[in-house]
Amino acid sequence: MGDQMSGPNVYSELRMPLVDGNKRVGDITADICRPLEGRAGPLWWVAFLTAVTVLGVGVAAVGYLFSKGVGVWGLNRTVGWGFDITNFVFWVGIGHAGTLISAVLFLFRQRWRTAVNRSAEAMTIFAVMCAGIFPLIHMGRPWLAFFVFPYPNTRGPLWINFRSALCWDVFAISTYFMISLGFWYIGMIPDLATLRDRTVSKFKKKIFAFFSLGWDGSMRTWSRYETVYLLLAGLATPLVFSVHTIVSFDFATALIPGWHTTIFPPYFVAGAIFSGLAMVLTLMLIARKTMGLENYLTSRHVDSMCKLIIGTGGIVGLAYATEFFIAWYSGNEYERFVFINRALGPYAWAYWTMVSCNVLVPQFLWFKKIRANLMIVWILTIFINIGMWFERFTIIVTSLHRDFLPSSWTYYIPSKIEIATLMGSFGLFFTCFLLFCRFLPVLAMAEVKGVLGYARGRASTENGGSS
Amino acid sequence: MKIKDQVKTKYRLSLQQDAIDEQPQQAGFEGGGADRSRVERRTFLKMAGFTVGAGLSWGCTRGGDRKLVPYLVAPEEVVPGRPYWYASVCGACPAGCGVLAKNLDGRPVKLEGNPDHPISQGGLCAIGQASVLALYDAKRLKAPFNRGQESDWSIVDQEISTEIERLVASGAKVRFLTDSCLGPTDSHIIEQFLDRFDDGRLVIYDSISSSAIADAHALSHGIRAVPRYHFEKADFIVSFDADFLGTWISPVEYTRGYRAGRRFDGELRAFSHHTQFESHLSLTGSNADQRVVVRPGGMRAAVAHLADTVARRLGKKVLSSDLPESGVEQTVMDDICKRLTTHRPGRALIVSGENDRQIQLIVNHLNEMLGAYDAGVVDLEQASLQRRGDDRALLELRDEMARGEVDALFIRGVNPVYDLPFGQELAAAMEGTALVVSFSDQHNETAEHAAFVCPEPHFLESWSDSEPVQGVFAIRQPVLRPIGNSRTMMESLARWTGVSAEARDIIRDSWRQRVFPRAADGATFRQFWDKTLHDGWTEVARDAVESAYDAGALAGLNLRPQAEPKSLVAVTHASMAVFDGRHAHNAWLHEMPDPITKMTWDNFAAIATATAREHGLQTGDEVRLTTPDGVALTLPVLVQPGLHGNAIAVALGYGRKGTDRFTAIGPRWLEGTPTIEEGGMIGANAAPLIRIVDGNLQFSGRAVTLEATGVKRPVGCTQQHHSLYIPERLAIEENERRDIVRETTVIALKTESAHGEHGHDEHLSLWEEHAMPDHHWGLSVDLNACTGCSACVVSCQAENNIPVVGRDEVVRSREMHWMRIDRYYAGENEDIDVVFMPMMCQHCDNAPCETVCPVQATAQSAEGLNQQIYNRCVGTRYCANNCPYKVRRFNWFNYPKEDRLQNLALNPDVTIRTRGVMEKCSLCVQRIQYAKIESKRQGRPITDGEIEPACAQSCPAKAIVFGDLNDPESRLVRANQDPRQYQVLAELGVKPVVSYLKKVRNRTESGGSDERS
């Protein structure tokens, strides 16, 4: 909160406190646990019921899909993937910010991550859940989905096709989900113990006691915990890069012009982090207002995330330019056509939405004044998410709809069922997230406590330093 | 090499004949008076087997468990699962192509052209292929109808016999109306029947009439006949609106002949030059080397100008010194004339499909000048019997009916109330006629007005015969017991004159008396009959035909233009799908994309691009066409390049009653719309646009006005982009045209082959290639031979149980055809080039679809086939996305059939795919497997040409060649050595086994005079 050049607490810019409002350890516990203990407010109920309704619409749409067939979507013989895989990649991408914040920033010792990492990681898990639904429902015969797993059988035995990027997806996404879940859960154990100790309700106490695995807060337990945490962070870090790389291979290993390009792995990973951070901010900016977490999720946190957004957004913008250049430079008529068709063809509206939301919008965040204005930042993050959704849509649909043989060129329009399914995935996401906000600590209490004394200055020893 | 040579009794004799063979030879036994009970038991068992099979398939649903009941006493020599082939004759149109009907599990499931038959020569058109579905049509009448009420034969026979007696006694006027689908025995029986009456006459008319050709020959040569055209003998073909590759008279035969005259197999042997004059874009026009767009109504002048140019050149008398202008430049005529006259006579063929006597007289005059008659290119000696219609007799009948003079009318094989412009008057007159009997198998527009409807069986379930051209006779034998209680016309007529005889016996008697005596080879009748039944055809001696050209026929030639030069004129033409409407109840044909327009499930008002721009119309906008005398038609617009600016082309054969049966076709879901609404009709009937001019039915020339109704209609087109050229604003220099269909010219080819140029890419690979030591199956598609007729598309549908998806799904680009013919235009206005490219799974050795399937549902077989394993497929559609040729088809829904009887049309050798499963061309793996099993059983290797996938087998031009790439002697490998060979998208490194041979056009780039061999 500005430089104070006088007084005993002198803060340099590099060491601004991470928690405002002179919080003490106990305050943190109280602040974070309070929303979990009382009754949910009307705002939560309204949001929750809306989310559940939207989820219901989605469930109905998927039910109809299963009963009738994939034909209820707008796909056709040329465009075999539309909203389904767009949504899949969109959701997986969103999940990457959580892992970045949890794992990568942990290894980089970015202590400001502590305010965001719990909910970001939760967001990752829910996003991966939403993502994982789409490969399942987009299948023509989803009741045989288990065919993609290499289970022991008597037909040879018949293995899956390890050369297929969809097979790698199966492993990547399931690994990602399990590691993220594990990491999130294990990181939450001290907080669950806190809740266990605090709750009055007998039922809740039992649940928390079960999940906190007998946490006793002893030195040895903490030491082991920190080691495991570090190991998991180390395990999860490569996932940030590998999972979306593998998802990008769904396209890069195909031969369709517009898909068949080696730029996809870094491009997708950067894009994933970009969209994920935008989604984290979207959620956090609401949560901080509604749950009274302004002191924990300060404008400095927002500032740091915005800087990350500019960085990754810059990579994405550079990738767009590179693709165009390489397409022209390659001299390959199909490659050249795909890009001109994207910019000037029938889907130009999707392309330009994507470019304006992903390249132009983040440029506003160069300005400190804008970064400081949280309302504007929130609006910008919405646009970024829209832009990132359109990026996947553009990549998938415009590359497919006009490929090699002009006789197979078509136009794809999503059906109402597809739109309902997309909405349903948002419904699922928000339902889970709202439940999370209601029942689990939104901030990692233990970790925030750990950085509370940060930048307190050695002068202020009367507070006893960090606990 | 014919397979028949290897397998002795490949073509079976009739089902009944097999039974009779069991009989010990008795004295005087001629096969006619067979022991009835014995025959009945055998045929009963066969029927029992069929019924059981039918019952089983009727009861079968996906996933259900059913018990199979084997034959109690199996018919000898019938092995379940083994096909039996019976030679018969297709009855789908009057051309009379010989077919082999494949009988599998007791019923016909596929038709193939009889390779020995002189008309079909192994090919069969799309309509012929689809006729097997019409056999299993539950809506065919199953019993006779008496004044709209279902009745039975005894009652109907009683009433009609009584009525006939009365008519005979009272000196009545009796007319028999039929079309050219009339075999010699049928003709004879009708004549015999009509002889009983004081005034009985047979009136033959063809809804797609060629009566003017016969009339013209009557005047010019003294013989009223349509000649047999030998396209294979012609080096120069000039066609004035004769769609001989598509719908004109005998397209399968003509395609074969045309192709024979345009071969380039490594070296140039014969390459004909084909010029087409037409107002709309027909299939034949799209294949022509030179296409001249003529104003509708200007054809008379065009033919006359050519005739006079040729006459002047040859020093003969011109028709007139003052011909009306035709809109065609004289330089074009001079060019054509030079070509026609520079080389030795007798190599040119002029044809016209216009039903105008003046034009036909001039055409005869031209052919005479060019020596076509003498050389036998236009063959009057062996004249065609495929169009025996006489428009004048038809009009006379109309007048008689209008005056109420006709006492009895028998109608067979035609639907005059529907397909004639005066159909409604005829209907009214029929109501006033004492006895009207229809032999139709449906309550069509005409049968509605008939007191008695005595349904005839389908051609696959009845005995008949055919004489397509003089002297060539064929027997049509049943391959199935009739489904339903129908009876052939000859049996009905016999019954009504007090004779109870079976069709087979009637035919045998007729042949014994009139055909067998003309047979030359000294066999007994029994041997002659059996051989004909076995082979499918025979040729007997013809009466000598005296014909001499009489130039006096040209006296009084009327050369006035047929239509106003400035107005919009309707041009009606037969549809390649439903012909004249007789096949409008066939779902396969409706779903077949029209070869030129790629449209399905509808007919359109096709207008030229310039006209569309003028009126601000786009494809799908609904318009109303009105004529000055009150005819109105509402149709969706189709913007069609290649049309003359004044022409509005409308296909005949649509707007048929009963097409609302297709309301159940196609999947039912939230946003889906039915193919046709209840009580609706597919398309609109264009017959009212037909004119009567000079005693002939004229199919073009009626002035129409066009106005938009403001409604937008969904168009089921399987192609949304029609050019190899990228849309202008998206194109970059050097990359405007995609090199997918390659063309060359005759001259370029000759130069290339002289230099031995032969460009083929070599692909290096890091990986070990698939080892295919035994067989490596491949295909070669000759774009020069392919005319785009789409017979292969329907043949594939019949063979591989491809579902019909309905109009809405086609609108959503989800048609299921494994085989498609891509049609590309070059150019936009009148002057366009058209290319056709059959596209099926390329069975890439380095298949991009195989690597991406997560569950390994698509794999490479050890023989080079890319296999789709249906029961493993979970339907992720990644393979379809990764296919650069987009040949894969996904089952988006479970597609309902119209009714259970249609399940009998399914080929038992091919799995039915459920929803959620991907499918694609399998190179007819069931046929490959069958050949492998047979060859193994017989202990011999597979011979080249033994295996023919359905598409290759059906092609009238034999454009597709299947073979073993490992066999250096195979036709396939030799075709691949052709300098014209290339592969589509070879640069992707997918190594397709399907090669294409470049299309050859007989023209120079500059359009000057062309070379010929």
C-alpha cells in the first residue's frame, strides 16, 4: 500500500506485504473459516441454484445425445469435431493455470501464490472434470469408452493404438487429474485439520477427521508434509507443459493443414496458461468481494497475475504471427489457403473475435492504472476467455471445414444441443466451484500463515515472526 | 477372361428349370407338362426357405438373439451363403440390358450387368442397380383392385371376362396403351388379344419420346424405326441435345461404345471427337470435347446450318439459302464440318435427342451425306426396339378418348395421366370409358382412374422376354416367387380370354413358334431354350431390311425456330435418378446425387448464372414458373453454370403421387425435419411444360416467366463447392487451382508418349513399409472413361447395405455414400468445362486414419486393404478428420428403413453398422474373400479380373479396374504404367493404392483443328 519512508516499518517495493490489514495468524483462520461455518448467504444460493439449473440443462442435452446419437450435434462428414473438442481443449487449458500457480510458482518461490493456489487448484480439478466429459460424450458409442484403456482381454490380447494422440490424451488427462487431485488434497490436509478442530457439527467433524488423516501438527508431520509437497510440486510441474502439449498433439499429429504444425505445443501451453489465469482472475475477483477476502487477494496479487497474462498472451500473439508467416513462407498451397480462409473466409468472424480478444485485449494490461482497476481487469479476463474459446474453435473448425479436396468443403453450425452442452459444462464447473467455496477453505490457510511475516521487516520482532 | 469359363454352371437356369431337371426323361416330355406336384414341392421348399429367412429377417432387431432353423430337406445344390446367379433382363427402362441377378439366401440382393449381353456388356446403370430395392417395396399392390376396393383374382377375372365378351359382341373400340418395355411375347399376346375385337389397337408411346426419329426414318428411308447407333465405330460424334451417356435410349450400350472409341492405353489407338450442341448442361455435354450452347428453340437452325455447311463442302445440295440464324457462329460450324469431312467417310455419327421431325430429317440427311448409314454406324438393318413409341398414335388416342369413342382402355407400364401434358383430360375421359384396366403395381395417377387395377409383379419375380434390338432375344426369368398376389399381363390376358396358362408356358410356346425357327445352329428347342436361359440372350436370323435414302423427304422442311429467341424457355429433360417418374418411389435413386447438379430429393428450376444475377436469385430460392396458358410450377432455383441464358431446365419425373411415403425416411430428432411432410410431394411435375408440336411431344420450347415467391427451400446438395478454383478473394497467386483432377489433351499425350515421359514420385521412408507378400489390392480409375453416370454409387449402396438418410441429413452434409463422384466446374457462365472424379477410400499404405484411431478400429490388412473394424469402433471420428480425401462416413443416427420388407434387400455378406460407428469403402472385401475362398476350394490361384468390386463391376464404361499390385501381368499394373497415371494428393506421402488416369480431351489449347488417329 504505497511506500512508507518513515516509521519503523519500511517496505521496499520488492518486499511488499502479502497480506494486508495487519492480520495475525488467528485472524487468518477466522477469516477463512467463517464462510464455512455459518449458513450460506442468499447470494450463494442464487448462484448455486442457477449453476445447478444450467447443469441440469446440460445433463438433459447429454442424455438426449446418448439416446439419439451424435447426429443431434451439428457435425458432418467433413467437420467431425466442433464444439465437443473445442470445449474439451478449452477446459483442459483453463486447468493449467492452477497447476502453474500451485507447482511451478512454488518451485520459483513466488510466495504471493499462496493466496490463490488453493482455489486455482480446485478450479483445475473442476476444469479437468468438465474437460474429461467431452471425450467421453463425443464418442459415437460412449458405452464402449473403456476400449481406450489397455485392459487385459482374450482377443489377442488386443491393445490400444499407442500411436494415436487420443490415446496419449487418455493417459495425460487421467494422470493430470490424479496428480492435481492428489496435490490439492495433500496440500489441504493441514487446513482440513484446522477445520476438524474448529467445527462444532459432529457430522462435519467426522468427515474432516477422516480426510485430515490424523494430522497432529507436530514438527515431524510438518517436515514430512513439506517434503511431500515439494515432491508433488516437482511431479506436477512437468504436467503443466506436457498435458497441453499432448492435447495439442491431437491436432499436430494430424495431416490437415492448419493442424499439422510444430508450433502447437508451446503455443497451446502458453495459451492454456493464458486462459487459465484469466479464469482464475475472473473467479478470484468475484470471490474476494463476496467472501471478504480483499486483504488476502490484494491488488498486488492481481497485478502479478496480470503480468503473467501479458507474458503468456504475448507468446500467443507471437504464435499467431509466426503461423501466418510460416504458412506463407512454406509455399504450401493448402497451408497458405487455410490461413487466408481463416482471416477472410466464412469463419472470419470467429477468427477476428479470437485475435481481438487474445492479442488486443491483454495489451491494456501494460498500463498500471488499468491493472489497478479491478473492475476493468475482470471485464478483460472475460474477453480473454471468450477469445481463447474462439481460438480453439477457429483451429478446429476452420482447418477442418475446408481441407484438401474442394468437393468436401462444408460449413458447420452448432446445434442447440451442443450449445446446451457447453452451457452445461459451465454449470458443472460453477456448481462444483460453489460447493467448494461453501465447504472447503478457499485460501490455503497454512501457507498464507507461512508468508504472513514476510516483509514484516526484522524490525518488527514484537509480533514474534511467523508461526 | 470370363469367369464363366472357369466355373461351369455359373449362371443358373430358372428356379423351375432346376426342378424339372430332376425329372427322369420321359417320352414326349418337353419340359412343359412337368409333374406338377414334384415341381410344387421343390418350389414349396424353396419358398419355405425363403419365408423362414424372410420371417427371421423381419424379426431381427439389433442385439436380438434368434434361433436359426436349417432346411429340413435342403434343396439340392443350394448351399446357404453361396450366391447363385440367374440371367435375366432389367425392366427398369426400355433399353433392355441383360443382367445377372445374384440370389443369396433365397432372394435376389444385387443385379449385375451380364458381361455377355450385347446391350449391357457387363455394365448396368444406376437405375438398374436400384431396381432391386423396388422389388422389396411393401407399398406395391398385393392384390387386384376393383373400383378402389381390394379384391381377388377370381372376382376380377369374372367381371373383366364378362365385360370383354360384351365388348367383342358389340364391336367395341379397344385400345391398349403401353410403352417400349414390351417384350416380343407380350406384343404378340396383346395383338392376339386385340384381334378379337373389331377395332382393337395397340398404342405404344414413350414418355421420353423418340418418336420423331422413327417418323423421320419412315420418310427418309421407308422404315419406321429408331436405328441402332454404334458409337464405337464413330470417330466424330456430333450430338444435338442427345444425352446418349445419360438418359437417351440405351445409355449403357452407348457409354460402352463411346468409351471404346476413346481409349488411350499407353498408345493412341482411337480417340473420337465429340461435339455437343445443347441448351442445358447434360451428362453427355459435360463429357464432350466441344460443347456449343444453343439457344433453346435454336436447334433446328443449328442442325440446318451444319447440314448446309457440310453440303457445301461436299458439293451437295443445300437445304436453303436463307436459313434463320441459330446463334452459333459460322466459324464453329466450319470447324466441325472440316473435321467431319476431312477424313474418309463413314466415320461420323450425328445424333439428336430432339423429338422434332424437322431436326431428325436433317440429321438423317447429314448422316447420309457422311456415309454413316452405309458404314453401319447408324444401323437400320439391326434397328433398335427400345423406343417404339408413336406420338401420332398417342395423340389420336387422346382425340378418340376425348370424343368418348373408346370403349375399353388397357394401360400397362405407363402413367399417362402423370407424364403427359394432357394427362388431366385423359383422366376425365377415362372416367367416361366403359372398361379401364391398369396393370400398374401401385395406385398411381393413372390407376386411380381405372376401374380395375391388376398388378403385375416386378421384373425380378416374373417371366417375360425382351428384344432390345432386332434379332437379339433374351428371356426374363423370375428369381423369386412373387411377393404378393400379382400376375403378369400375359397371364391376365390369357385368363380373360378363357385360357389358363402360366407365363412361362406362354413364352415357351411363343418362342417355339416364332423365335426358335430363326435360330440357325440346329439345336432342339429344348437345347435352344436352355442355352438362352443360361446365357441370358441369343441372336437369331433377321429379316433382310431394304432401306434406301430418299432425299425427297426433305421437301417441305419447316425451319422456323421452335421458340421465341428472347424469352425464358423451359427445357425439360429426363432425370438420371427417377427417369420419367417411374422410379419416384425408390429411395436409393432419390438419394443418389444427380451426376451434374449433385442434388438429391428434389427437382429444380435450373437457371444460368447470368439469369440468376439478373433476377437476384440464389440456389434454394423458391420461384414460380408460369406459362401464358396457365401452367404454374413452384420449384426451388438452382444456379447452374453451362446453361444458355434463356433456358430454365427442369427435370421430369418428380411431383409423383405417393412420394409422401418418404416422410418416415431419415432419423427423427429435435432439429431434424422430415424428408417430405405428410401429404406432400417430392419435387414438382414438369410434364405440363411439355408441348405438342407437329404431332410430336416436344420437351423444350415453352415460354415461361419467372417470379420469386420469397420462400427459401433447403437444398440437399452433396457438394457445396463446385470448382477446383479457390474463391477469388481467398486465392493467392500460383495457388488458384488445386491439382486434384488432372487433364491432358490428345496431342499432349502423343508428344509425351513419344518422348517416353513418365513422371512418378518416389517416396523415401524412414520406417519399414508394410510387407504384403501375397496380394496387394489396388484400383485404377480412368478419368477419361468415367462419364459421371453414378452407377457405381448406387451399386456400392446396394452391395454394402448403405443406409438412406433422407433429405435433412443430406442438407447437413451427412450423406452415407461410400463412393462419390466429385464434379468440378471450370468457368462460370455458359462456357464451362466439367470434370468428374470418382472418389472412394484410397486404402493408403501409409494411412493417416490408422495412426490416429485410439482403439485401433482401423488397421492395415496384410493385403493392403485399410480395414474398418465396426465392432471395435467407438466413434471418436478422428480418422475422418485426418482423412485428406474425406471418404469416411459416420453413422450419426440409427437410420430407419421404410419398412421391414426392405431388410430383404440387404446383402447378407456385409455387416450392418449401428449408430456411432465409422464406415467407408472396403474395396468390397466380401467379394475379395469370396474369390479367395473359391480359388482355394478349387485349388487354383486367383486370376486377374476375377474380383470386381461392385463399383467396377457396374460401370458401363469399365472405368474402374481392380487388381493385384503384386502381379506384374495384371491389368491394374499395366494401367499404372500408363503415362497418364497419377495419384491424388500423393505429395502427402500417404501412398494411396488408388491411381487415377488423367482425363483426356480431344482438343488443342487454342481450340483449333484437332488430331485424330
